[in-house]
Amino acid sequence: MNQEISRVFEHFEKIASIPHCSKEAEGLRDHLVDFARRQGYGVEVDPAGNILAKKGHPRLCLQAHYDMVCVGRAPEIETVEEKGWLKAVDSSLGADNGIAVAMMMALMEEGVEAEFLWTADEEVGLIGAKALEFRFESPYLLNLDNEMEGVILIGCAGGVDLVAGKADCPRAEKKLPAWRVEVSGLPGGHSGVDIDKKIPNAIKVLAQYLLKSDAKLVSFEGGERRNSIPVHAEAVVRCSELPTPEEKGIHIERLENEVRGVLEESETLLRFLATAPHGVVKAHGELGIPESSLNLARVELGVECRIEYSLRAMSDEELEALAQRMEGMLERYGFEVRREEAYPAWKPEINDFTRAVAEVMERHFDSVRIRAIHAGLECGILAQKYPQLKMASIGPTIEHPHSTRERVKIASVKRTYKLLRELVASFSE
């Protein structure tokens, strides 16, 4: 491993050692600002925590986000190498998007003339990008939040979160035995790029199991984050007995001291969770990816009743239609619905910049594919804010982001960094 590549992984190990879960990444922000200034770059930081570093008169801006989705033991991250992959022990790794941040840092140590944009809180609604107000000198922006080696992304899905709630969830007395039922250890995954991979949703697995009995809900909680397919769910129920689980990962415990009654709407709520839409709504035939999708992301039924959905679509028009349909369905069940964390789709475009990126990539990979992705990228927001910027997205191979199975292919990082150095040089001539 040559010195430059070694520095990429050294920087990543340092990044992993600094807690940087979304909305809790101030330590990493300060580390990046100090690092950029030590390398002789001019640095701006805006109120949202976005960082822009610049040297010389650049024609290319490199961009990545510096927060991560923390799952499992994260932000305590212990990295291990396994059969050519870098992963973490019982936690998300943060290669999304930390490995891109590390590559940018290594380039800065080489003193390249470029703009380096690090954005904040991407994983919780692209918050940093929405607040961005920097002025860019570069006419081109290369996003590094792509997880498919040899692929140039030129478009992405838009998204919106729906939060459905009821202020009051009345209870009724029920003198039946109480049980705690838990679903755990499911694989999880990204609610966009993994939504078509038939990964089980812990909320639905638990609800469908409980429907096989006369169980009445005392409480129900499930899901971790809106942009992750739920890994864990648990419920307290009252019933005479529960059937032996046929599914793996379901655990049952008898409770002796439970005093709460059951939710009056138990049957309706449980049936809703068991049958609620989740997964791909419509496929995009031309792009070979989902056109629109739903992630039943989080549920809390107890003192209050709250259900959270993450919606995605490859066009703003399709997203609006899907949101209206889901709002109508949730309202029919008596929920009040509000929208949160909306972000636009990035309309695919092939232009002189994407062709130039493809020309360089063809010297490094046997095949180069130009695609769009069923996930949110900050390019969608940046394209609205800076219509003069021409953009594309590349990156190394990362599997299972937003889960404890997240891993990055070491050889892919090496190839991508070599490509990145050549791309930066080509736009400096």
C-alpha cells in the first residue's frame, strides 16, 4: 500500500475515533477545520456547520458529508479488516461518508488546488445542504457519496418524511397475562438503496406474528431511524397465550408486574401495522431501480401513538402523489399527519462534465456505468441552489450502509483514490 493510500486509511481511523453521529458531530467538524487550516487552505464555516476549504483558483469542488448513521455500538467504532473489507464490530462503520472525507483530507495533504465542501447532518434530512449559502468559484462539483465503484451517478430520488400522531391513546382494563415480545437481530439496511432487496422490517414481522393470536397491545415500539429499515421492535401485550414463533429472532418473556391496561384501538392499530405498505411502490423500467418506495420506519404506541414513514421517488411529481396517498390513508385511521425533512429529486443529465468524468474513469475500470440512485443525494438540493454548477457523483464500493453490516472494500478505496487524484489533476490544467 503506497503512502498516499495509507494516509487515507489513517485519516479514516482518526475520523472513526471521533463521535460524529448526525446532530452530534461538532468534534469532527472542529477536527476538519483545524486540519484544513494547517494544510494552508482558506476555511469558511457557516451556522449549519458546513465547511468550505479552498486553495488557489479551483475549477473543481469535491463534496462529502461528515455525519454518520449510528447503529449498534456506534459512536464507539472498532474497525476490523476481514477478507479485503473494512468493517466495524457490532456497529455501523461510517464509511458512508467518512471514507470520502478521508480521501479529501489525503488530497489536501498533497496541496491540490480545489474547493473541498464538507456538509453537516446529511443523514437526517440533508439539513446542512439545505442551509448552505457559500459562493463557489468552481464550475463543477463532484459528490463523493456514491457507494458503487465504476458508476457515475447523475440523478437521485427526492424524499419526504411523514409523521403521523394521535395526542391521546385511551386504554381499557384487561385482566389477562402480560407478555413482552421482541424481534431483534434482523439485517437492516438503507431505506433507499436496499428497499428492493426484500429485507424484513422488524415492525411488520412483529405485528404479523401478534395477529396470529388474540394479543391486545399494551405498547409497541419499533425502528431506529427514518432512513433505516427497522432492525428491532418490541411490544407488551396481554393475551391468554402466544403461539410458538415460526420466524427466527422472536423472543417471548412473561411479565409478572405489568399494571397497564390495553390500548382501546389495539386491534385496529395492530392490523394496520401488519398490513401497512412498505417497500417498492413502483419500479422504474428504464433505470432499473425503484421509481417510488415507502419505509415504515418508526412506531411508538403507548402514552401517545406515533408512526413515522420515509418516502422516496425519482421525480418530485411522483413523490407528491405518493405523499398525498399516504397522508389520506393515515388520516382515515385517525392520525394527524405532518411532513418533515423534504428534499428534491436530482434530475438526470449527461453534459460535458459527466462525459469528462467518464473519460477519466474508463482508464481505471473495465466498464463505466452512468446511473441514477433511489436515495437522496445532496446534489438534488445543490442543483436547486446553484443551477450553474454541473455535478456528478462517484465513490468506492460500500455495502449495507446504515446497518451493523456496513463495510467498505479496501481495494475499491485504493482504485477510487487513484481515480480521484487524476480527476483533480485533469481539472487543474
